[in-house]
Amino acid sequence: MTTLLAPASAPESAAKPAPALAPGGGLRRRIALRLLALLALGVLWELTARALNNPAFIPSPGAVWRQLILTSTTHDGVRGYSGHLLIEHLGVSLRRIVIGSAIGVAGGLVLGVLLGTISWLRVIAEPVVTFVRALPPLAYFSLFIIWFGIDETPKLWLLSIAALPPVAVATAAAVHGAPSGLVEAARALGAGRWQTIRDVVLPSALPEIFTGVRLAVGVAYSSVVAAETINGVPGIGGMIRDAQRYSQTDVVVLGLFAIGLSGLLIDALLRIASDKLIPWRGIS
């Protein structure tokens, strides 16, 4: 008589290997490493500033901290820097970036969808978009000054045009490379051209489009200093430009920190929005 034996089940620990690092431990380790790296950079900065002993070349961290206090408060009857607090300079720059980026992203989305779906338009307009993307912001900012004067209009035009090409290129590539199987299935089910674009092409292209949006906001953020070189106060770029004229290196460094830290915050918010709005990112 033959006896059938069921195969022995593998131990639970073998079936589900434990992760190398627990999520909490991994997060704490990353935070600790970043704090140590920042501390090491701060110490190196302080040692370099003391060794050179030239505040106009490399100000010490303490000097930049003092400028943070001075530009954020009213002292000896002087309010902040050039009559505006640091948070006000940063707020004006962020408003310009948000408006300019929104216009550029909206235009880039529309142009990218058209370039990705209309082949003859892509042949005509793609070199123009690439040409504009290759131009540095200051190259056409002078032209905007001639056309629109020195108020807010040329600044917003500069940021809008700087933000448009990354979104247009990313959107066009993503739309043009949409999965043909999904497109053909939608058309087989009776979907029209624009319905297919809306319900199939754009959702599949959203991850690449969002990457283009992040790049566009970064380009606009890096262009704000150029946009605020003319009549840029209040504004963080205008503050940096004004401090550079008087060799106030500690104020320049403070402005760079303000731009960099707020840029990190904006990029983190965009990544969170991407994770929430595109949960299917990375799922094949």
C-alpha cells in the first residue's frame, strides 16, 4: 500500500524573509546620516571661514545667522533688508514662481498633448521648443524688458517661458509613447480619438508629465534670480543682487539658503502630490 505524504511546509520565516532594515530603523538611520552630513559640512564651513579670515569671501555660519536675525526683524529703525523682512522677500519670489510656473505648466501641457498626437505639428514645432529650451533666461529677459518695461510683466513672462519647454517635451514624449495595446483596445471598444487621449493616453503619461512639472518648477526657481535682477526688490533674487553690489556676502549666502531650502520644500510637496495622484506609478 502506497502512502502519500504531503510535502512539509516551509517555515514561516523562510516563506517571508524579514527585511534587512525595519522601516522605522531605516528612516531613523537616514535622518541620522543626513544630520551628521550637515554637521560635518557646518564644521568644514566654519573652519574654512576661520582659516581664510575674509568675511567678504567666505562669511562664517555665525555671520549668516546674524543676518538671518537682522533681515527678519526691525532693528535701529530699519525693517529687515531694504525695508522688507526676509519672509516678505521670499514670499514675493514664491508668488512670482507660482504664477509663472502655473502659466508655463499649463501651456506646456496643452502644447505637449498637441505635439504628441499631431505628427505634422510635432515636425514643425519640436525644433522651436528645443531652441527655446536651450536659451538661457537672461538671453530673452532683456527683450522682455524692452517690450514690457520693468514691472512684474517681464518677470512673469521669463518664468513662464522657462517653465514651458520641460513640460512640453515630457508630455509630448509620454503621449507619443503611450502603450499601443491600450490605445487599440480603447478604440476597439468604440472610444473616439479625444476620448482615448483623455481616458487612456493621459493617465498612462501622467508619471512622465509630473516629472516634467518638477523639472519646470526647478527651472523657474533657478530663473527667479535672473528675473529679479531688474527692479526685483522686494524679492529674494533682488535682495541677493542688491547685496552683491555692496559686497554683503553674508546676505548673499543667506538668500541662497532661503532659495535652496524653500526649493527643497516645494520639490518634496510635488513628490508627495505625485505619490497621491499617481498611485500606479511604477506598476507595469
